[in-house]
Amino acid sequence: MATPRMTPRRAAIALLESVLGRRRTLEEALASLPAMEARDRGFAHLIAATVLRRLGTLDAVLEPFLRRAPPDPVRHALRAGAAQLLFLGTSAHAAVGETVAAVRALPKGQAFTGLVNAVLRRVAATGEGALEGLDGPRLDTPEWLWRSWHAAYGAGAARAIAAAHAAEPPLDLTLKPGEDAARWAERLGATVLPTGSLRLPPGHAAVRDLPGFAEGAWWVQDAAAALPAALLAPRPGERVADLCAAPGGKTAQLAASGAVVTAVERAPERAARIGENLARLGLSAEVVVADAAAWTPPAPFDAVLLDAPCTATGTIRRHPDIPHVKRPGDVAALAAAQDALLAAAARILRPGGRLVYAVCSIEPEEGKGAVARALASGLPLIPAPFSPGELPGLEEAITPEGWLRTTPALWPDRGGMDGFFVARLTRKGE
Ligand SMILES: C[S@@+](CC[C@H](N)C(=O)[O-])C[C@H]1O[C@@H](n2cnc3c(N)ncnc32)[C@H](O)[C@@H]1O
């Protein structure tokens, strides 16, 4: 028998098996799909991402229709079918018919086509009524993250963060300095945010096809991700290290300011992307492939940006696989790595030099906890808190310590932003 064509629904089931069954990231899972048409691949990605975003809700919808749990691939197919019906506006005919066809192509799938057909028809008949009375934010958030956010931010804010994860995020761009924001906003159909980033609503054209991509007028970077380098405020000619730098969004910002930048990245294949991205933008930086925790530069730096590896729970809107691939133990392991990197960052700064520490996690152990541990451990660092004037439109995101704490629930009317923690310190001794 010929191998059945890789349809969007078959690909979506394969993506869900990779993420939910093997704890691979959605990006890794997408990279291992066989060659298929860009449109089909895009739809498979959308279906899988929607299932991951709304997994708890979808399972609650399906549960009453299932007497016993079917094998995993069939369960993924049911979730994918229900996501199309309830969240993606796919016609019932296509959602049911194509999903059943995908189940038929699974090993031993034939035995489950009747079940999938019957269940999805019932979901289709109930329509959005199936969602009534379900607590989406709670159902779609794993217990450990829900508890962590409750403890860190309180019940209302934790719920608002979880609710923000249900929506696809907008696309934010950072303009190269000197480019006219109003003119580019008009050309791109974007708005200019108070922090200077340009924002396009979800559903925009492919990034490569947007005006300004080819000539390197801007790069893709969430509005919150643009803040750490801006808050380091490098001056032309300063020697600046960017630790943990790939794919290089922050390296580009630092280089664009006229600083002399050294970007340090441990993964060689990711380090290569820094050079590619800078070349498109007509910017340059020295790229060093090294473990930033052990790297010794020839001379100390005027300023260091440390964008440390983290659980990335601030980026769940963009990466809905995160709640399903991360585990509570990851927080402690990454916090230990962050401690070592902070110590290394302090070591390579000249006396009086500035350090900006950033993570795209909303777990307190990786943010304010990391800075508190660094200060308590006796590193030669002094807090250099942010002032409201440095963060237009984000004054409420400044913590009592003077750090920046964004979450996806900020700027709800503008479309939110990634969750970042940012702190600034200076090296003692000047
Ligand atoms: C949060 S991402 C950095 C994003 C980047 N700063 C940007 O703005 O585009 C973390 C990066 O750190 C790298 N990394 C993790 N641990 C590292 C270490 N000890 N030394 C150097 N790079 C490291 C990872 O390979 C990954 O590329």
C-alpha cells in the first residue's frame, strides 16, 4: 500500500505526539516533519498550537463523550478535531471528515474511525455551547504553574496571565535606529507602542514578505524583549558583552547603538544565526562560541547584557508547548545556571561597569530571586534601579526594588507582551 500523503491533520497529530508524548519542543517537532506544502504545514502548526494552548479545555469538552481513554494518537486526533470545530472556525464537514481520514492512516487507526467520527459530530452539534461553564484559564494551565503564579502575583493577576495565553500574540518589530517609526508603521499597517516597538496584529503576512525585511530596516522582537538592551543604554564606542546571545535580537540592538559588541553563545549552530541576522541588518559584532559561565575575555567590559537561559514561561503565548514540555524541576536547575552566569557577568565587568540581567520567565526564582541570591552571595554588584522616566507606558511594571517585571497580562488593550524580568546593577569599585 502506498504511504498516505502527509495531510495537515496527520501532521498535526504527529506534532502533538512529539510534544506531548516525547516532550520535544514544537519547533523541534516542526523541523522533523517530512517535506510538505507550506500552506499545509502552516495549518498543521496552527492546529497543534491551538490544541497545546487549550489542551485542558479540549479534554474537558471531550471527556463526557469517551467511556475509556483511546490510545494517544487517537486522543490527539480528537483534540485536533475539536480545536478546529471550537476555536479555528473550520467547517464541520472538513474538520470531521479530514480528521477521520487522518485517523484511518494511523497504525491500527481503522478501528477508531467510527469513534472519532461519532465524537466529533457530537462536538460539532453542540458547537461553542460545549465551552459554557468551563474555566479555560484554569483548565489550560498545569497545576505547578498555576500555583507558582498565584504565590508570586496573587489570584487575580495569575488568572489574567493564564487568560492571556489563550490568544495568539501580535508580531512586534524593533526598528533600526534612525528609521522613521511613523512612516514604517504606515507601510506595515502597524501601531507604534509607547516603548518604540512597532506592532502588527495576528494574521499578518509572512515575516519575509513584509516591507523592510529584505533591506534590514527592522527585526522581529517582542516589545518586552526589546527592553533589556534599551535599559543597558550602550553608548557609541563602549565595549559591551552580550552573554547567551543567539539568535541575536539583543545583539542587534546593542550593535545598532554604536557599541563594540562581543556576543557569546554556547551552541555553535545557534551562534551561526547571530552572524546571519546581523548581516541582513548591516550590523556587526564579534561572535564567540563559548560557555559564558567559564569564558574569560582579554579585557573587562564597560557593560554586560546577560539574557540568561530560563524556563521561558513568559513566552507561553508564542510557545504554547512550554507548559507541556517544562517540569517544576527545570526552575531549580535553570536558577543554578543563572547564578553561575551572574557571577561570570560580574567578573568580566570593569569597576563601575553596568550589568543588565534579563530572563523571559515569570517564575520568581529566575527573576528577583536570582538577583537577590547574587547580592546575598557577595558578588561585587550594587542595584541600579530603573526610574519611571526610562519606561514610558510601563511605570506600573517597575517593582518596589526598582526592577522591571512584565507579564502577558500587561497592556491588555494593546495585545499584551511577553513576560520578562529585567534588573540593572553596577560593578563596585569605582
Ligand atoms: C534566552 S536565549 C537568548 C536570546 C538572545 N539573547 C536574543 O535576544 O536573541 C538563551 C541562549 O543562551 C544560550 N546559552 C545557554 N547557556 C549558555 C551558556 N552557559 N553560555 C553561552 N550561551 C548559553 C542558549 O544556547 C540560547 O541560545
